[in-house]
Amino acid sequence: MSGDRTPGRPGRRPSLTWPPLARPLHPGAWWLWALGLAVAASRTTNPLLLAMILAVAAYVVVRRRGDAPWALSFRMYLALGAFIIVMRVAFRVVFGGGQGDTVLFTLPEIPLPEAAAGIRLFGEVAAEQLLGGFYDGLRLATMVVCVGAANSLADPKRMLKALPGALYEVGASVVVALTVAPQLVESVRRVRRARRLRGAAGKGRRALRGIIIPVLEDALNRSLALAAAMASRGYGRTAGADPRTRLITGVLVIVGLVGVCGGLYGVLDAAAPPLLGAPLLLGGGAVALAGLLVGGRRVRRTGYRPDRWQPAELLTAGAGAATAALMFLTAGVDPENLYPSLSPLSWPELSLVPVLAVLAGLLPAFLTPEPPRSAATPPAAPYTGGATGGPGAGGANRTRPRKEPVP
Amino acid sequence: MTAATPPGATPGATPPHPAPDAPARTEAPSRAGGPDDLAAAAPPAKPARPAQPAPSAPPMKRTSAARPRVTALRVGPRAAVTLLVASLLGLAMFCWPLLVPPQPQGVAHAAQAPLLFVVLLPVILAVVLAELTEGGLDPKTLALLGVLAALNAALRPLGAGTAGIETVFFLLILAGRVFGPGFGFALGATSLFASALLTAGVGPWLPFQMMAAAWVGLGAGLLPRRPTGRAEIAMLAAYGAASAYVFGFVMNLWFWPFAIGDGTQLSFDPEAGPVANLHTFFLYTLATSAFGWDTGRAITNIVAIAVLGPAVLATLRRAARRAAFDTPVSFAAAEPQGARRP
């Protein structure tokens, strides 16, 4: 938004200056990048590679996250990952059942009764067990942290814009939810102040009811007022769809779901022919998705400042895809270093291709525009109303960079 | 399902509702209602009715028989079929560790199954929600859905982390009870979606949580209509406890093979049959979450429904009445203006 228009350049073109202007990236790009990293992580248990993937994800997050509330969630995901690893290792210690040769230490055994399938607790703890739990846990933790990276980089409200048109109403109500949730805090505060002014006691069951019920009543009244406001502004005008589209939608959806049913059967029954499995499953899903898209055509809406896929977005998504693809390539060429051996315990080693694969995921940290900071630009709520720009989206009339014909 | 409500019954059922308490609260509708209260704004019916319901019933029972069934979100036949098929599919996806074939050769066959499910469940959920809202959502339903989802999303972090005190479900159950199964389903899904967006909790687990919570709301809407008063609260509390355990059970079941990996005695064993795996899973869920999280969730539900239930139910019903979902809306041409212009 800075420098509306440099002479001689149409406003739509992405800026060619370097470093590029600060702007938030399309959330889809971040999700594709993170899913690429997660897929790559799922293909290996090599702790060195997994640690590299973790480092790459963390570095990109630190470089490219904004200062919105969701950007702070990355730490939570790191804690979750640590919890997963600890859980896995602890399970191996408690329920391990004494597999493995290199016994590290022996705990007193507790045999359980027959109803518990003859499980015994504790006993010998072997290094193979612990390491196996650690490797597996680290892999899952890395995948979870990759998802966390996407969560802290991608703007959830912008993501709502990408909902297909058939989910327009549900998206709109989620937008209402996201808008109302912060107001509830204020509502609670108001009710408590009113209670204090009346000299009501602040504790106990009565106080809880005395706060929750007025807040609920307030919220419900607000929702009806909002509905009246929406109706009076013509919301729901497009409710009718022509019968042919409805029929096509219905047929596509039902056929798609039945296809998914067949595919599910094929996947879960080993005797079924392979064509009945995953292909049918995905095909049914695709048909149902097509029904969703056709059904969405009844809602015609315009996008306010639509998110465009520019080179930076393509590069980010491409980096993730490259990481995943290179890792798959390695799995075909030399799979030994991807799954370090446990049965003779050996030190995990790195080979060149997977390292390059993981490093490809680092590119967005340098080649994408920086996110806007609140010091320079207004906070990250320029788009209001997410999916719709409709309900509750009053105010905040930002002017779009003007498009004027080039002289 | 609920679409089977006889549509002819609804417009007539609403106006007589305030009639039985006629003398004591004559002015109540006009005071509480105001111009926006369409349901209560039908006073002419009042004097005609007072003899009809037996006034000997205790005041608690008064609302029982005549209480109109509110369906904030009508589930049409097509949506009902979609919902049914999708629920079956979802259930199979939750229970995949038990359904995977026991032969060793089936392992490679079904290895990608959970990954496929993670991709497909969002599609299925989206299709169901789209079908539920097909034909446009009433603005009042939309706003109520949004506001209740916001309340749920705000309630969720209150208890998160403290040993299973999970506060999402009680309002979901009560709202499903009042507004019907379709609304309960949509509310369960949107609540968890909004909450995940607010707390940056989007991930592969989200569709599963949404589906399970949607079932909780759906089931609350499908409970028998008859009980009222204390019996209703008791029924809802029992449902809250049961649904808490079932929710924990299916969420555990789906994630069980990932949660502890293989190589322990409580691990998922692809070569064992479903019965053996179910046994192992019972032990796993007992060891991990049944006593802690699930019981905590059940107790939270019971206590919250028992303590706050009556008041919250009354509040929600008042809102449902004021929203007047079942009132038919019709537009008529304004004659004088049409006459003026030839």
C-alpha cells in the first residue's frame, strides 16, 4: 500500500524491487510448504535429518512470522512435540515387555492379572527400545511441529476466504464466531461490574450462574440483533438455486459419498482388488468435491482484496514440494540412511540428497517478503469479515490501490 | 430426521403456548416481546384457549406437551441421507485400527489408509455441512450458530490443560437439545473449527475433532423429547457423561497407532484380529485417558449441566422463541402503491 503507483507500472503487477515490500503471504502457500516438510519428515526416522527439518521450520517461523496472536503458537507446538517424545519413551519403559539385547537397566517387574492380556510392567529396559521410541516420537513430533509452523505463519482469517462457495454460510457463521469471541470478554467484565455495583458476593455457585446467564443472554440478544441487521441488508437474497443445479449437486454428492464407501471397503479388505481401494476412495472424494463446487455456484460473491498467488507464494509452495519430492527420490535410491539401523545399534549418518532436500525448505526464509509489522503498518486486521466481507464487517473501509489506466 | 416434523403443526402450536398461565402474567408477552417478538405477538388466540390444557398439572409440567419443537436448521431428506452416509464413513475412519484386515499382506495394503482418511475426512465434513446449509441458511440461524460457536470457543480454553476439565460440551449439548439435531451437528463442527482458528490449533486432528463434536451435538438433538424438568436435566447429564466417554474413546481409537507407535505391549498389532486389538485398545485407553481426561470431562459435563442446565435451557428457549424459526415468512404486494402507478 505504500506508494500507490509508481509511474508507468500498472498497480497489479508485483513489485520488482528488492527487498520486496512487506506483505503477508497467501496462507495456502505456507500450508503447502509446511505439509511438504511434514511429508518429508514422515519418510525418515534419522534423528539428524529430523533435527534439521525442525531447525529449518523453526528458522523460517522466526524470520517470517508476524506479530499477530497466532504467531505465538509455535512454542506451544514445540512443547507438544516434546510431550509426544516423552510419552513414547515412557511407554516403552513401562510397557516395553523387554525386547532388545542391550539392556541398560532393570526395573522391578509387575505382572498384571490375566484379564490384562498378561502384560507386565517395567522389567528390563533395552537401549534399542528407548532409541526406537525416541526415533518414532521424534518423527511424529517433527510432523506436528511442521503443522505448528503453518499455524503460526498462516493467517487463519485469510484462510477462511478460501472456503468453497457452498460453505459460504458456515464460513460466515465462523466469521461471526471469530468476531464475537473477543467481545465476550468485554461482556463478562460488564456483567461483573454490574454485580459488584449491586453489592453481590463475588464467589460461589450463585456468582457463576449470575455471570454466565447474563453473558449468555447478552450474546443471544446480540445474535438476534445481528440477524435482524443482516436480514434488513438483504442477506439471504440468493437463497434460491435453480432446480437443475440442485439436482446435479445432489447426484454428485451422493455418488461421491457412495464411491468413498466402496473405496473404504476396498482399502480395508485385503481380498478386494487393488483398483477398488485408494483410487476409488480418492475418486469418490473428488466427485463429492465437484458436487461441493457446483453447489457453491449458487452463491455469487465478490472478493475484497483477493489474495493472489505471486512468485513468492509459488516459491514457498515449491520449496515445500521440492523437499518432499527429493525425500521420496532418496527413499527410492538409497534408503539405508533414512532409517538408521537399530538391531545392531549404529550411529545415524547423513547423505547428500536428503540434506539438500531439507535445505530446500529453508529458501522461504530468505526469498519471501517480510510480514508487515504493526509498528510500520496497522495491525493485521485490514480485511474484515474474512470469507464474506458481509456480516459484522462494517467499518474499516480501506481503499484499494487505485487502478488507473496507464497513460 | 427432524425434518419429519409435521410442518402444519408448528404455526398453530406456537401461539397457544403462553395461554395456560393466563391470569398471572397477562402482560408478560407484551413486555418481553416488543415488536420483534413474532411468536408472542399473537394475543388474539389467548382468550379462546384457556380451558383446553388441564391446569391441574404442576407448573413444571406445563410446558411439556405443548412445547414446540424448534428446528433452527431443517435437515431435508437429501441432507439426511448425506448425513447418514457421511456419519457411517466417519465412524469407519475413526475405527480403522479395528477394521484393517488381520493378514500380514493387508498391512502394506492398508498402510496409507489413515493418511487417505486425513485427506478425505475434511472433504466429507465439508460436503455434509454444505448439504445441511443447502438452500441458504436463515440469518437468525447463522447468527445464533456464530454466537454460540464463539461462546463454545471461549469456554474451551477455560479448562484446557487442567486434567480433563473440558467445558466445550455442556453448552453444545444444551444447544443441540433446544435447537435440534441439524443445528447441533453444525454447532459442534463450527465450535471446534472456530476454536482451532482462535488458538492456532489447526492440524490433521481437527476434522476428527469436528466430526466427533458434531456427533455429540447431533445426538443431543435426537434425544427423546418427552422428559422435562428434572428428568430432562438428568437425561442430559447422563448423556453428557456418556458422550464424554465415547468422545474420548473414538478420538483415542483413531490416534492410538500413532500415539505410542509399535513395539510396546499396548501397541496396535496389524497382524492380530480386531477382537485382540480391541482388547489391547481397552487396556491402552484405561492406562492413558479413561481415568484422567475422560472422567474429568464426564464430571465437568454432569456438574455443568446439573448446575447451569435449567437456567441455560430457559435462556436458549427464550432465544429460540424470539427468533421464531418456524414462523413462515411471506411477502405480499403493497396494493395502494401498485394502484397509483399504472
